[in-house]
Amino acid sequence: MNLYRRRSFQASLLLSLACLVAAGSLLLAQRRKAHKLRATALLEINTDAAGNTKAQIIPIAILDEGRFNDASIYKATPRPMAVQDGVVYEVQKTGVPMGYVTVSNAAKQGSWIAYGNWQAVRPAETPTPTATPTPADDRPILHRPGSAPEPTLSPQGSPQSASTSSPASASSSPSPTPTPISVSSQPTIAPDKDRPILKRPGSGQPEPPPQPDSDRPVIRRGSGEQSKNSGKLQNTPNLGPGTHLLMAVSDDQIVDTRSFDFPWKPGEKAQVDSKMRKLALAQLPKEKPALTESSLKNVAIRGFDLDLTNDAVLVLTAEIPGPSSTKAQPVTRYIAIIARMDFDGNPQRLAASIADSSRLDVAPRLELIDAADVDGDGAGELVFRQYDFDQKSFVIYSVGRSSVSKVFEGAGTPLK
């Protein structure tokens, strides 16, 4: 005896399979192929009370030829490729563009550090509607900033252009002679045709001057020009006085960006934080009876949507100070946990690191910086800074459904 009619059951089965295929196709479409050349760096912005800023670019990793390389030494001649003059980095906060910085110079201070000209992303302005004639073709026409308008079709079908006219009108109102673009005097270096260059498409030629309505800086590679917003942060939210750490990426391809922050429901974040604290204490089973949630200090818990699966990836970092003693220096333990929420709303541990301040040479302390798309495939990775007993470096993790993979480790700097 069947509880369902055969035809109804077959239709339901086909509908379920169609939904699964559609969901899989959507995920494949959202996850792109990794880029050929992409650099990742850490931008350190120091802002004083007067609004004066100093931007430092610390290179981390470069994806080239399908593998990650240490950007602090990669293709150094003698300056590494990631900190060459004119390289443009898009500065991001959890995947959202905050501004752009252009490398103007660099110096080796234990490792290479670049200095750049900062330009913040300006908020989009609402355009004022103007009366324009409706063209015969309703399709929109895209123009590059500063370029001449594309020719349009007149009602009779003949091509017309706003920048051209008949010979008679051309003779009466001659076009102004374009002013040549001057190039700053710098030593000429023979280009290496086999050396990849971090720049945006078309930046090898002089760009037109920035337009007033453009919210992206125009980069002239090697010109050494100062950005008009250099030295001040303008219209940049959540950046006040102090030191701010932001991710920065440089790519030869322009891609869409999105926020990697997980959208919590009202009241959900507090419950998840409590569960993550309990999960952190569970990593110390021998000491758990003597520890409480108040034993955790400097707790930071963040949730990310890295792969558009609507399953939160959680990262907790915390400290457990040891008891003070006059005979020996107290030992502090550092906890870092990567977890993923299951269907019941409970965090399941994917990876954990327990470090001891007296044995950082065995297990380094991990400090989360942010999530960033380090390979350009549309999914985010977790970028950590790790501290050994004598140096600090970077490590990048890719998070799967039930595992965590290390995709890069390096770019070390001696501790002062």
C-alpha cells in the first residue's frame, strides 16, 4: 500500500532534483575561477586627532601561476613586485571597499614596507535628473570617464555623434588641441616582458585626469603624483583616531565585491557568543572545572558568510591569564577557534589553536585580521597574524564544510 500516488511522488522527486541542480548551478556561478595574478597586503593606517594619516602597506601574499608566494620577497629586483611604485591596492573592510592606496615609495625595515597615497571611497551622490532626448535604441550606453560619447542613431538611422559635426561647422569652431601629458623625470628602466605587473587593465598608458564625479582615483604608474585626499581620511566611516588594520588587494582584473559579514537576526548574536565561549573553555578539559566564562579576557568573536551558504563561520580569539607569581612570570594562554554553525544553531569546531606565552616557538599565537578574497574566486578566506617568540608573520586559511586548509604562511618580520 502506497501512501502517495505514484505520479505525485515522481513529480515531487523531479521538483526536488531540479531545486538541487539549480542551487548547485547558483553556487558554481557565484564561485569564480581563481585569478592569475592577485596580491594581498595589510594596510596600517595611523590617524592622529587632527585627522593627519600615515598609510603603510605590509605585503603578505601574491597568487601567481596558480600558487601563493611570499609577497615580501617575490620577484625582488631589489624591491619586491608588490611594493613597486604605482601599484594600486583596493582597501577593504570585510570585503567592502573603503578606499584606494597607491604605492609611492618603499623601504626595508626588517622586511619591505610600502608607503602610499590614500583616497577614501566617497559616498554615491544622487544624480540630478535632467531632460534628455530619448534615443531610438533603449539600451544604455556605457562610457569610460573622460572618453568621448559613443555615436548614436538618428531617427532616420544615420549615425550621429556629439563630438563630431559637418565639415562646415568644424571649420567655424575648430576643436581645441589636446594638451600633452607630461611625464615626471625618473630613470628609465628597460621593461621585462616576462615579469607580471600588478596594475589595473589599461594602466600601462597615461590615464586622463580625474573627473569631479569619479569616486576612484586615476593612477599614473610611476608618476609620483600625490592624491588629492592624501594625508586625510574623507567620508570614511568607522575610522577615527588611532591605528586601523585593513585588508588590501591588488589585481589585474576588476571584480564585484561583497561583504563577508554574517547577517545576524535580532538577539541571535548574543546566544552564539555564549556558545562560543563555552566551546573555548571545552578546549581545556583538564582545567575546565576551575574556569568560567569570566576567565576569558580580550574576547573577540566574529561571524562571516564566506561562501554564500548562509552558514555562519565563527572565529573566536581570547586570552586566559595565568595566576601572578613572584617566583616566575605568569603564563598566559591564547585560544583561537574556527567553527561553523550546524543546522541546530550550535557551533561545531573545525580548528583550534592553544598557545602558551612561554612556548610560542612550539605553537604561535593567532590574531584574526579580517576575511578577504585572496584568490579572486568570490569566496572569502581568513587572514591571521601569528606571533612566535622572535617574529611575526601571516597565515591564511580556507574554510570548507567540515575542515580548514592552510593556503599560505609566511611574510615574517622580526619582532623588535
